[in-house]
Amino acid sequence: MAETVVVDFPKNFTRALNDGQLRRNLRAAMDTLGMRRRTLFSDPVAFEQLRARGDAIRQRALRQLPELLERLETKCTANGIQVHWAETPAQANGICLEILRRHKATRVIKGKSMVSEEMHLNHFLEEHGVEALETDLGEYIIQLDHETPSHIIVPAIHKNRDQIARLFHEKIPDTPYTEVVEELNAIARKVLREKFFAGEVGVSGVNFAVAETGTLCLVENEGNGRMCTTAPPVHIAVMGLEKVVERLEDVPPLLRLLTGSATGQLITTYFNMITSPRKQGEKDGPKEVHLILLDNGRSKIWADPELRQTLKCIRCGACMNHCPVYTRLGGHAYGYVYPGPIGSILTPQLEGLDHAGAMATASSFCGACEEVCPVKIPIVDILRRLRVESYNKQDASNAVKGHGYKTNATESLTWKAWALSNAVPWINAVNAKLLGLLGPLLPRLPAWGIVKGWRQSRALPRFAGKSLHALAKESRIRDE
């Protein structure tokens, strides 16, 4: 089993907020992405109509999810694609390794895939003597620096041109220092092109899987995804269960929403549709195509009607680009694969509230993420649900894993005392009197340390010398 990730959120957040260069890099990138999206979706009426259609498509697919997955498997199998089911990342990694060993492969070239990040596939393969090279430019940059993606669309969004130039100069042999973008692209292209020829197995993600036709759809701008899925003799596609859609006609509206929300494009440079391995007489394409369907807690999320809406996500990243928390911290501060608003609702459900529940508190509840979400995920409502479950220890069958982790005796007794004080008038009157007299002395009491965390971001309340009830009573007596 994979080791449990322990994330120190306060430390990560403090480090990110104190990194001025990171803040500047993020600000410049977010301004550009936001502007492009607003330009493309400049007609609010048309955008809302398109959002409604995208929402309806994803809702329909999720309602039929078990049936559609079975149809997808049947159709893919008929087309010659080998389908594998994995309940956990460990099982998915094991399937990948078994395929590689069967073909005696030691070199893998990868297109961008968040599910492979979820699986920690690169690390797993390296442990088993397999070289896994990221071929997306952003992924390649962060792989050189031994980092994880900071954004689900722009993995190296936290780096500027100067940082990338230094990285290439230091990490790629015989590479001169240059900040010219065209020259940096040429350097990466030269390295990656050699790897494309040497790759024995290609690994990719899946943006949409069409149950009607057994088609795997991949969206990209650089052409590396097409190379990864056609140049090597074996192609392994990994996807979460939720990526399936019912019909081929469902793809165009979702594609328009995805590309517009992610990068402000009408369509990306490449849109790949894979329906089978190479057929007899065809000159290119892989001889084998494998599809790995990963659950990793998604079936439990699907079983809850409210939480199910998390699975509508099409991984556009728009919620991150407009989140006041993410745009100041970047993705690494969250400590998990999926950062930002979508990560704050998805990760606690995948990892458990007891491990990642703090992510649900990394929100101002401003609702900006919901306003731009192309498939209308009620992110704020789900965040609220996760916060409530963090304190709910009741053993409910539909509760999120790790629920009730914040429950403690001190807090429980405090709230019970508060409830009693507000239910019994004379106790309330005594408390109000005591707070009026002793309120200024509270910070000097040892017990005040219990609320140290609360006080870090809140001003100390100033208690009135007399309660509202007492003031009203005195006023009534004077009037009489």
C-alpha cells in the first residue's frame, strides 16, 4: 500500500505567502488566463446556455455511470482495446507494470495525465527500473526539477522564464543559458524527439471516453499526446471512472467548455480520437491499446447524490484561475495532486477527511469558482458539507472517509455549555455579567491558549460592560 501523505498546511501556506517571486509568477499567469477566458465567453447569455448543456450532459452520464462503464468496456473490447479495472492506485500501477514486463519494456513516454499523478506512476515505475519521461513541456519542466504539477492544466505555472532557463542550463547537458522562449522550446523539442523514437510504451490520460463508440478522446496543444499514443507499439490509457460520456455528440459542447475555460481557445491544436489499435494495412498507430479504469474512491463518491456532483469536473482548471486562495498560494501549498477549489472538494473524499480535511478550509466561500465552473459544480455547498462532516462522528454509511476527525471533548463541552447558557435565562444573564466584568482579563488566563489558532486570524472581541437585556431594562425603568 502507498504511504499515507502527511501535509503540514499551515507551514505550506506560510511558505507560499512569503515567496514574493511565486506570488508574482502566479499573478501574471492568472491575469492572462482569466482575460483569455473572459474574451472567449464574452456573451453571458450564450455562456450560460452552454454551461447548462454541459451540466446536463455530465449529470446524465453520472446517473447512468455503471451502465455506461459496462457499455464502454463492451464497445472497447469489440474494437480491440483491452480494458482493465483497478480499484486502487496500487492495482492500476500493478497492471501497468505487468503490461510493461510482458513486452520487456524499460522506457515509457508519457502524455499529461492527472490520473497517473494520482497513481504516482512515475515514482512507481522508477522503483521497478523503468524510465518514465514526461513529454508535455510543462510536465517535462517540473520533472527536471523533481516537482509535482502546480496546476492541472499548466503544470509549471509557478515558474517564470528565467527560472526555466536556469533549470535547462543546469539539468540538460551542453545547454547554453537562454531566456528566448523559441530557443527554450527548441531545446526541449530536441530532447523529447529523441525520446519519442526510443519509447517502447506510451502512456496517456483520457479527457472523454465515449460509451456509444468505445472512443478515447485526448485534448492537447503540443502534439506530444499524439506521439505518445501512436509512435510506441503499445499505448496504455489511464482514466478515472467518471470520464465516460454517453454519446459522441456529447463531446463537442464539453470540448468547447473545456478549451475555453482552460486556455481561452475555441479548440486546441490537437484533438485525438482513439477507437482501436492499428488495423491491418494501416501504417501507424500502436499494435496494442490498453485502457485502465481507476476507481480510487470514486464509486463511494458516486453513491452520494450531493457529493456525486464532484465527479462532473472536466479538469479545466478555471476554478483555480479565479480562486483568491489558489492564486496567492499556488498548487504545491495544498500538498496533494489536485489543488485549488476542485482539489479542496475532491481530495478530502479520495484521501479521507482525517488526512486532507484541512483543504476544505482553504476557501473564502466567495463563490468565484462556482461562477466560472463550466459544468456548474456546487463547490461551496460541497465544501460546507465536508466541513460539517469533519465534526460529525456518527457512523453513517454515506459519510466521507475520516469524518469526525475534528471532534474533541473540549470543543464538544464548550458548545454544550453555550447551548445551555442560551437555553436558561438566568445562566445567560450571569455569563453576560461575568464577561462584561472579566472580558478584558481573558487573554491573561491559561485557558485562553485553547483558542490560540482561532485568534491568529481574528480580532479579540470587546465585551460590553452591560448586556443588551440590562440596558433595555434600565431604559424601560427610566422611561417609566
